[in-house]
Amino acid sequence: MDLALAEARAAALAGEVPVGAVVLCANEVVARTQNRMVRDGDATAHAEVLALREAARVLGDARLLECTLVVTLEPCAMCAGAIVLSRVGTLVFGAWDDKAGMCGSVGDVVRHPRLNHRPQVRGGVREAECAAILQAFFAARR
């Protein structure tokens, strides 16, 4: 989570919503990313999606069964879908998102019983620290 938090802080400095993500496989970092929606002009450039793309590229495999995705904010519907489709083995996230979170808050895409893959999920990891970065970012914009 330290690396994901560092990515979130870097995103905030770049004017992006501060979300960071890291993919680990066999305890090795294979991808580190942050939100890039503003910089890329791309609504799909969420940290999670970018991390999954990079991990698939590095590993040469779109299926990330043995990997863990660590992200500072509970994934949205798009990202939750990408997590299921990439078959991430484990999802770890920090702050819960009671407005758009789809891994337990608003809905639960990643554990939907009708889907063919359901990763292990651990939410609320270093929740206060992850939430504080987001709160500070949005407070500065009000």
C-alpha cells in the first residue's frame, strides 16, 4: 500500500484525483500507476485499469490469477469489471467509496455469484490514510 499511496500523492500533484494502484506477482511489483484521466483526456484512464494493462503487458498474459492488485480507493464499476475480466487473484483496497464503490459499498461486482471469477477481496486497508489524501485533494478544490 505504501507504493500505491505514493502514486496517489503523485496523481494529486498532477491535478488528478489521487488514486494509486500497484500490481504484485510473486511478491514482485510488476506495475505502478495512478489516475491519468485529465492528462490523457481518457475517462477510462483509472489507476486500476492502467495497472492491469501494464501488468498484462509485462507478464505477457491477460490473466493475472497469481497477482494482487493494491489500490487506494475501492474500485468503481468499470474497474471492478476489469478486475474480474483480468482474473486478478486478490484485490486489496484502502478507502471505501460510498458513492461509486463496486466492491462492497454501492454494489459488489467482484463477488457477484453469477460471474465466472471472484477474486479474494480485502477492503479498508490503511483506510484513514487513503481517505485523507482524497479529502485533502477535494477540500483544496472547494
